[in-house]
Amino acid sequence: MGTLTTAGKNALLDQIGTMGWYVAPFNGNPASGGTELTDQVDGNRQPLDSMAAASNSAVLTAEAFTFTADPSGASITINYVGYFDAETDGTLMAVGTAPERTLVGNETVTYPVGGQGFNLGDPT
């Protein structure tokens, strides 16, 4: 089996980057049993209309997104974000690590433009 070149990975990422995404906060890796925290924050996955142009087999967010902890909830710790193809349910399409942040009632964390993303690595 062959592998994509960096140019091929960038082209693929540019195509899927235009599909529209929904990002959700997680405690733990979403791909291996992490807990989605959408119900403990704003109650919705945050929409991302597109990703920035790919470079070096990686793509970054093209817009900022924010999560605000539920004012009546317990503290939550965010250390991953999951990228989905739908606002509710849907399929987990990608995973990004996030700087660990613990939020208490009404506290907000904002991930700036280019602050999150993912890459296409080579198979091992």
C-alpha cells in the first residue's frame, strides 16, 4: 500500500476542511472512551464552517470557538476536542488535544483561530 505525499495530504485536508464541522469539548480522548462535556457547557457543539488551508499535512481551525461552563454545574476539565460531522449525534471525524483547562460555573474558555487542529500522519 502506498502513502500520500505531503501535497496529497494537504489536498485531502483542504477538501474535508470545507465540509463544515462541529466541535465538542471532552475530558479524555474521544476516540477511546473520553467523556463529551457538551451538556456541562453551552449545551451544543460549536459550529466551524471551515478549516484553514492545510500545510505540512496538518490543518488548523479558521475561526475561534468558545465553551462556557454551566452556571449551576460542577467543575469540568477539558483536555481534548472532538470534531463531528453533525451538531448532535453524528460521527466523530477527528480528535485534537487541548491544553488542559478546568472550568467552574459560567467560566469561559476560548480557543483562538489556529489554536486547534489535526494532521494526517503516516501509518506505522
